Amino acid sequence: MTSIKIFRWACAVTFVCGIAGIIVSSIAGNNEGWVVSIGLTTTAAAIVLIVVSTVTSKERIHAFNEVEAEYLETKIDEQVKKGASEEELRDIVRRAIALGQRSA
């Protein structure tokens, strides 16, 4: 198993045990200290799960793609102003995109 799956499984086990712990500690004597401690542990597991999922996400934010597209368009315009053929440049970009998609 990958480390991400281990974190997810550990958090899932913590959630299930936390719910059971809250129920048992509530029935066994209504000790608020135990209930709060178990609840905080379950909350910490939820925060860990959110952080791990966010940090390991492989998708880029859409705004970053837009910025790179604008940068690429600016560079193409600069090359066209220097005398390069716009069609040839766009063909190079299309081929680079196709290569990147096949490689990913």
C-alpha cells in the first residue's frame, strides 16, 4: 500500500473508533473529559486527512494553466514580431502538447 492509502486507512479507523469511543464514554458515565478528548482526536484525524489529500493532489489549479497559456501566447507573438512564421510556431506548440499528453 502507498503511504497515502495508509494515512487514509488510519484516519478511517480513527473515525470509527472515535465514534464508538464517544458513544461508549457517553453511556459509561457521561464523563465530559473522555468525550472531548476522543472528539478532538477524531477532529485531528480529519484535519490530517484533509492536509494529506490536499498536499498529494496532482491536479493543477486552473489559474496556473491560464497564466502559462498567456505566457505562451506572448512568446509566440514575440517570435512572430521577430519574423517567425505563426503557423509553424503554432504547429510546434500543438506537437509539444500532443507529446506531453502521450507522455503523461
